[in-house]
Amino acid sequence: MTTVCLVRHASAGNRKDWEGDDRLRPLDKRGFRQAEGLVDLLREREPTRILSSGYVRCRQSVEPLAKVLGLPVEERD
């Protein structure tokens, strides 16, 4: 059996306050704290793969978990 955990990206501030390509909008300070919190929340599930959108905020949301687990972040459209 395969378990899939779907996680929405962490806080990236208000889209209206971002100028430029929305795909490049990064996490804000709160979002980085939330991303670190995912480590404790999901590490126990022992993921074997981490997939992410190519959007910066999505990738930044899972990078701390990937680092702790020694897994690459696999980007998907």
C-alpha cells in the first residue's frame, strides 16, 4: 500500500504584494517556520519520495524535510 501526503505550500505572503512572475514568489518568514515544522510532522511517516511543483514557494516548503531525510526534491509540473 502507498500512502500519499499532500501538502499545500507554506505561507508566501500576499500575491497582490508580489511584483513579477508568481512562480518566483518565495516563502515569507512565517512560511519558512511552517516548512521547518513539516519536518517533525512528516518525518515519522518515513517518506521515500518528495515531489514538488517547480514554483519557488512549493519547493522551499519541502526542502527542509528533504534535507533531513537525504532525499532529492523531484519537480513535477
